Amino acid sequence: MKFSDAAEKVLRKIGRPMHSTEIVEYAIKQGWIIQKGKTPDHSLQALIWTDIQKNGSRSRFRMVGEGRFHRRYWLRHPD
């Protein structure tokens, strides 16, 4: 499963904004993604951020919170 699809699946299942580290940890535990690199949370964060920047209001994700440690991601349309 693609990282972005796994992230969406995690956010829908958990039902709240999450940090990229939390998303990756949950997706790995569920077997939805396989950890190949040393920093999969950084890869996911970059992927989501790029999607938001590229697609704007059409992105399926949105950022909630500011700063490095308070940044969480959520779905633009969580229903």
C-alpha cells in the first residue's frame, strides 16, 4: 500500500489528527506499510506536505497545528 493511502486509512480509522510518527507506527503495526528506510515518518511527512502544497484545497490532507513538534495531519474531508 502506498504511504499516502496508508496515512488516509490510519486517520480514518483513528478519527483524529495525528503526527507523522504516530501514523507510521500504527500503519506498520497493522501491516499496511513496510518500513524500508531509517526515517519513514520523515518520508510520510514530506509526502503529505508536498501533497498539500501541490494540491491546495484539493489535497486529501491538511495540516493542524504549527511548529515541528505540534504539527499534526488530518483529512480535509474526514467523513
